Amino acid sequence: MKAGTLHTILLALILLVSGRSFSQVGTKPNILFITVDDLNDWTTLFDQRNPIRMPNVERLAQKGAFFTHAYASSPACNPSRASVMTGTRPHKTGIYGNSSDWRKALPGAKTIQRYFKENGYFVCGSGKIFHHHNDWAFHDNASFDEYLMMAINEPYPPKKLNGLEGYGSRNTDWGPWPDDIRKTADFRTAEYAIDKLNQQFNQPFFLNVGIYKPHSPFFAPGEFFEKYPTKDLVMPALPADDTNDLPEGAKTLLGPSDWFWKGMVKAGQQAPSAYRGYVQAYQACASFADAMIGKIIDALERSAYKENTIVVLWSDHGFHLGEKQHFEKFALWEKTTHIPFVIIAPGITQPHSVISKPVDMTTIYPTLCELAGLKIRAQADGFSLVPLLKDTSVKIPPALMTYMKGNHAIRTEQWRYIQYADGPEELYDHHHDPNEWNNLAGIKQYREVCDRLKKFVPQQHAAQVADLL
């Protein structure tokens, strides 16, 4: 056994007995930072009865703390990722859309990667960490010592696999592709991470891994489609009247993305199996993402860094598969904001820990800083989860989500309250209505609940920062 490995094992045993973290004894922990694109809560991580099987993410969650009620700061890639990387909230920065120039909005902010880099970390990564706008225009080179830049979409098939040439773009496609898993971007991202975990470092590392699937186009190797045969496919429950009680504010917010669901309805006239194929492909892509995460977890388990590495896994937002006659994200309901979130922190978290208090992703920046023994920067709008990791009875404010200017959602363990820019509200009781089928906001007996939750809605609404065209 190498001396370095023996030292790590001995140190880990000391920490286990003392209950102290690595940062408390002067040894900086490594960071494995895994983000997944568009992964919703319809997985076995949340409920074994769910159809999307994710054994590797489940295995990871069992090693530390799994947050059952974790929420994206914003249900869109760019504002969500900018919020996590800088620790800021969209309603304060004006970073609302996927084209919003996050660096222009925050010229003096240091991303969490850059902050760790300036404090002695080797920061590297691959895959989708920052939003992939305009061929990676939003990527922040100053945040990394090394980064594997590559196209996140595999080479496209010669023509759309679903045969729906008039529906959306080349990204509005799904099916088994490619024929070799090694051609996929996520496979190469996982291989990059595995290679790094096999290297020797003379400083702590901050390894960023951005898994792109299940983002569209819904391509995954055929073996993952075989996990979800069409005849046994579980489809979302879609009540015909689910949108009848939505206020105009909700419909206005959804307007720009209406084409996606309406296009599917129209596509169904041409290809009756289109919707089932779409849902099947999402499930296959989610399982593919899980397999890639599993490869990385296995590599960490085999490495010399197993006992001194903080692991964080999160998704940038959830995803609708037809619920409320809606596809993708860009809304403030549970399905498009509820995400997987796991933290493993040596000396702090215990295996099989489950935390039910709602949290949003502005907590990642300050939490990693505290776990690594770094001062939490003033720019961070969120709070550290370390006290909650140590004591789940600690009181915290509800989770806050924002999409576009003036639209916010508040989530407690029981309630989701939504207020739109023009005033309309939604209220859902998750103890009795987990699917959010019944909007209670207009019922007199729930006025007190709305008023109580409304107090957490921000009063500040920054102007939307200019788009990077």
C-alpha cells in the first residue's frame, strides 16, 4: 500500500471517530461536482414505484445526504446554472432567460470554480457546466485550469429518427442513436472524469462533470431503450381538465413554449405513437445518464480519493413530459423545478441520510465553501447547508424559484405557492395533491396560507440583463 493511501485511510478513521471534517484539520477535501441536464423527479431515487430506474444515483444517495425536496433556482438552463455557479438569485441579477448574458450581469462575481481555483484547487472539467449558448459563449475559461471542450450533441443521424421533419428542429428528435456508446458526449465526459480520478495530484482538485442527457435530442444507445419496452411503458397521468384552473399569468408565462406540446398533438395525427416514443426516449436517456454517473462513482470508489472527496450531484431543473399540457421546463410547477440533490461530505454526512426540508440551489456555493474551510463570499445570496447536514431539525426558510421577471414560486414541505408578475396566484397542497391538479388559490379558506407564503416572495425585481446574441 502506498504511503499516501495509508495516510488518507488513517486520516479518514480519525475523522470518523472525531466527527470532524477534513477542512477542520487542515487537509482540503477534493470536490466531485456532478450536474445533470433536464433530469426530473420521475425516478426510483424519489419513489421505487416510479418508472425511470436510476440504481447508480440511488447508490450514490445512500452514501450521504439525499434531499427529497430540492429545487432549481430557475427552471431554465442558463439562469439556473448561473445561479449555482455564482451563488446569486435571478431576481437580483436579471439573469432570467437562456440567452441572458450572465457575465455582463455579474462582471465582478467569482464563480465557485474560480474561487476554489484561487484558493489552491486544481479545477478541471468536461461536459455541460455552464449553459451551451452559441457554441459555449457562456463558458468561463477563467474558472478552470483545464477543460475538455467538445460538442455536447453526438453527430446527428442523416435524418430525423422520429420521421417528424415538420416538428421543431433537429433537436426535436428521439430514438436509439448512436450505434456505439463511445461516440456519445456523455461517455467521453465520464471517461475524462475517470482519467482524472486515476491521476495523482499534488493539490486538492475540483472536478466538474456535466452530464448532458436526458436533454434533447433524446438519443441514447439502443440498450437503454430496451429497458423500457413500448408495451410496458408507463405514461404520465394527464387529466383532461388540468389546465382549467390556471390563471392567465401561468398561460402568459408558457406562451413562448406552447409550440412544443401543440406540435406533439399535431404530430400525433401523423404518427399516433409519437408521444409514447417521446416519453420512452426520455426514460432511456435518463437511464443512460445514470449509467455514466455509475462509471464515475465506481472510479471514485477505486481511487485514492474515496475518503477525502465531497460529492455533489444536482440537476439544473426538472422536466415536463406532458403534465399540464406542457413539455420541457420554463414553468414554476413542481415537475419543472423539483430535482435530485445529493451531498456526500466526509466527516459531516452519514450514510442513508434523508433531508425533507425544501432547499434551493443557491445553497450549493456557500455549502461547498464552508465544507472546504473557505470564507463564504458576500455575493452568495443563499445559505450554507452544513448546519442542516449536522442537524435536520435546524430551521431554514422555504425554497424560492424564479422564472422571468416577477414570477416566483415558494415551496414548503406542504405547500407550493406561485405568484405571477401580474398578480395571479396558484396554491397546491402536496400532502393531498402531489400532482398539483387542484389550484386552491381562489378558495377563501386558503387565503391565510397564500398570505403567509406571499411574505417570502421577493419585492425586488431586477431588469432583465441584455441577451448575448
